[in-house]
Amino acid sequence: MVDTTAAGDTFTGYAVRALTLAWNAEEKGEDPARCRAILEDGIKYAVTAAALSVTRAGAAESIPHFEVVDAVVADLWDTEGNLR
């Protein structure tokens, strides 16, 4: 761990993204199970992004780009939502 300054903000930002995506899916009439899956996947991204953010110093500069988080999520999580 290098710096925890932006960990909470990073988690919150990615979590809000997940909530927004799930809410938009619900508004479009998507199946509730699909909306839940969108939210659960989004929380995985939030947790992963926050974990990555503490490996770098600073605030804004430590927040990982989505593409980086996406690659790490693909490596860390299996298709059933469990850590590998």
C-alpha cells in the first residue's frame, strides 16, 4: 500500500457508475435479475479500482482508468463472481 488518499473516492465513483447503469437498465424494462447482475459486476469494478488506487501516490493521479480496471477484473474474477 502506497497511499490511501483516493481509495474511498475511487470506490464511490465506480459504485455510482454501477448504480447508474443498473438504474438505466431498470428504466428500460430490463429483467430485475439482469439489473442486479449489472450492479454486482459494477461493485466488483469499484472494489478492484479502489484496491488499485492505493498502489499509487496522490489523489486524482492514483484513480485507475476503466480499461486498467477492466483488465484486472478479467484476471481476478471468474464468471461466477468469485475471486480466482
